[in-house]
Amino acid sequence: MAAVPANGPASAASEHTVRRHLPLAYLAAAAVLPLILLGALAWRLLAPAAAPAATIGSQAPDFSLVDLSGKPVRLADLRGHPVIVNFWASWCGPCIEEFPLLQQAATEHAADGLVIVGIVFSDRADAAGAFMQRMGATWATAMDPGGAVARAYGIYAPPDSFFINADGVIEGRQIGQLSQADLTRQLDTILPKE
């Protein structure tokens, strides 16, 4: 007669079930693991080469998008102008706070050729359009279908702004909400010197 564990017959039955199913779990893991590794290898080999990171001192990654009114927006077309590329969303509280500062900068530095380009991050076009109208924002704002531009710039959450000089070089980046002091400091790096 087999010995019954101290916890009684119920414990013996559950121990027997665990022992019986343990080899099945090992087999399942052994079958699935190679598939996961093969998939990861295929993704690595077939994925396009990563674009250079958008870092201070590097050329800003070019993009070609369509703004909320259907007009094309290409960063390359803005060469010769200081540019702020601002990633934002209508659901983003800090974006709401910084929009008046961006509008003020656009107005005050229009004679300096300052251009602001908004890129909508993980939001709907109708919500973005209503937000722009409500905030009185006047700059071109484009959707980023699939998030390719956000990935090229290394964006994880809005707001995030890049300050690009007239030669297309990134001079500054503001991760998170811009304050007036932040904006003034960043604009000093891209606006023409008097």
C-alpha cells in the first residue's frame, strides 16, 4: 500500500496530477520557444535599418505629412527658417498649458521667419482639429499615421519639442511642458542673431 501524505488523500491526488502534467508543460515550452526565437530573428533580419536618432547637433529627420486641412507639410521645405517641431495631443494637459506660449512665439517671431509645425501624437484628427481651433493655434499641424515620425524623433509621450535651426540641425529639445523660460532659452539657439 502506498504511503498517504500527512495532508491526506486530497493532497496525494493533487500531487499526482501535478506530476502527470509537468512533462506536458515542458514539452509545450520546448515547442513554443524555438518559434519565438525564430520570429524574433526574422523580425530582426527583415526590419528596416534603424534611422539615426534625432539628437542635438544632428540633422532633423525629414518627414512628409499632410496637415489637418489636407495640405502637405515637409520639413525639407522649411530650410532657411528656424523651426519648432512640437509633438502634442488634445488629451495632454501640459500641451494645453504650453499652446499659448507657442502661439505668442509664432506671433512675436514671425518677422524672424519662425515656423512651428505641430505633429499630433496618438490622437484623432477631429479631436486635434477641435483643439487647435479652441486654442486659437495658427500653425500647420499634421497627423502622424502609424507613428513613423514620432519613432524617428524618439517620442514616447507628449509634449515634446525640437528646436531646429535654418540649416535643419537640431539645436535643442524640450521633453515635457515648455515654460516661458524654457521657450526663450531654446529660441535663442535657433533665431537669427541681431
